[in-house]
Amino acid sequence: MAPQKPGHLTYADVTPKSVYLDRRKFLRGVGITAIAAFAGKRLYDVAVPSPSVQAGTKLTTIKGPFSTDEKINTFDVVSHYNNFYEFGVDKEQPAKNAQKFVTSPWTVAVSGEVAKPRKFSIDEILKLAPLEERIYRHRCVEGWSIVVPWIGFSFSTLAKLVEPTAKARFVAFESYYDPSQMPLGREAGIALPYVEGLRLDEAMHPLALLCVGMYGETLPNQDGAPVRMILPWKYGFKSIKSLVKIRFVKDQPDSTWNLYAPREYGFYSNVNPEVDHPRWSQARERRLPEFFKSHKTLMFNGYGDQVASLYTGLDLRKNY
Ligand SMILES: Nc1nc2c(c(=O)[nH]1)N[C@H]1C(S)=C(S)[C@@H](COP(=O)(O)O)O[C@H]1N2
Ligand SMILES: [Mo]
């Protein structure tokens, strides 16, 4: 028999049978036909993530603690007025530029001063604990605020599984960064990957949310899919998006905005109407979609009853 031309090789010819069968099972499992897989599309167009992690997948939730009864912003505002510099520095850019962001497969690596370092797939994270809906205020350092029904559970739930050692005093977080998917990141002006940090007791506070969704669904890409932090008593930039690395560490970690302008952005970045940003007042805020700053900003963004005791004895003017 004459050898076939390379162009006639089928997938089965070049793939060990076991892999081939597994792959078929995988493709069937996520509802993709072999036809689509062979149509010559780029891998991320056909390798659809497992249904649980696609943006916009419905999530089953229970009512979580700490919710405000203030008016919730529309999904449209929260998903079209974003800061996500990896996808552009203008508010409307992330919604457009993050559409093709590949968030599957996704793992979060947890390491450092822990007894049980491990990686969590996003599917594992979604199953770690009942998913809670928590309606939180969110205050950006720029002076605007929103109210969002986030979905997730306390970060401490995940942290306890890796068993931080006695040496762990801080937690360092890192976002995903791939310049080929995020070409505007090079022009963002900040160092990437985006990094953030918390003191261990802040990270373990039950208000600190490991967030996987909003408005009953998995997160839109522009809001930090598939998993991010939400720290409602701090300025929004502490709430790092699209998390891939978590490290428990001895020393205070770097944070992106502090590296960029240390005089303007401190490590703590607790919402504080009494401490102005060097270039503008923080006393008031505009609740989107309003234009005027008709809301007074509250100490710790209104979460003082929960978190003020974390900062007893700390000079919040020095530790801004
Ligand atoms: N990786 C990453 N995380 C980020 C940012 C960013 O640019 N990159 N912006 C921060 C800022 S300034 C704010 S206000 C919030 C915005 O979150 P939202 O777009 O979901 O409202 O994300 C924070 N997390
Ligand atoms: Mo922000």
C-alpha cells in the first residue's frame, strides 16, 4: 500500500489510541463535535472550558453574610465600567478586549509558608464551599462606587486547607499575565503581572471574599474571571483580578500601585474619607451611574464594625 500523504493523516493516525479515546470522551463531554475540532480553528476557539467555568454560567448560591440593602447597580454598569489595565486603561476597554480571554483550564497555585502547598483547579475552587451571594459596596480610589451582588466564599476557607505555618504573616497575590492575550498591558504604565498583598489577619477576615461570580453567574472576563479577591473595606485596586498565584510569606509583599506611586498608594489602602489622596479629596464619592459626588464616603467603606479592630493602634495617616 502506498504511504499516505501527510495531509491525509487523521488524528487517530498520529495519536496513541488511549489519548485519542480520552480526547473523544472529553470532546463529547463538553459538547463539541469532532467536526468543529478539525475545522482548523485556533485551539481556544474550540477547546471550550468545562461548562462550570465559562463566563456567564449560572451558579447556585445561598445568601451570604455582610450584605448591604442599598440599591444594586445594574449588571450592565458593573460589566462595562471596569479597571483591568491588562486589557486597556479606559473604563470601557476591558469589556471589549477581554472577550476572547482564555480562562480554561485555570489553576491557582498556593505556596510559601504553608504545610500543604497545592494547586486548585477552578472546578475544585467552585466546589470547596457553598457559594454565597454577598452584596458589597465597592469604592474605587478614583472616587466612584458601585454595589454588586458578588458570589464566592471567605478566602479563609481556602487558606485553612493549605495550613499556613507560624511563619506566615502576609499573603501575596498575583494575577495572570500573558502579553499575547493582553497586548495593551505593555502600554498600561504599571508593572505586570499585577500583584497585591494583605496582612494574614486581613486575608483571614471573613469579609475577604474569594470571588467566582456576580449576578447569579460566573464572572465576566472583564470583572476578573474566573476567580478574584473582593476586599470591600479597601480601595478597589486591592481586589486583584484573575488570580493565578497565592503565596503565604514572612515579609510584606509588593503591590502594583504602591510600586507605581508609593506616595499615592499605600500597602493598606483602607477606604478613609479623612485621608486625602495627594491629588484629590476622598471625602465623597459618586455612585455610578451618577455624575455628581452625592454620597459621603464612609470610614472603611462602611465596614468599620467588622474590620476596625484589625487596625487598633495603627496610625492610619501613616499607614494609608
Ligand atoms: N489584575 C488586575 N486587577 C485589578 C485591576 C487591574 O487593573 N488588574 N484594577 C483594580 C481596580 S483599580 C479596581 S477599582 C477593581 C475593579 O473591579 P471591577 O472592574 O470588577 O469593578 O479591580 C482591581 N483589580
Ligand atoms: Mo480602582
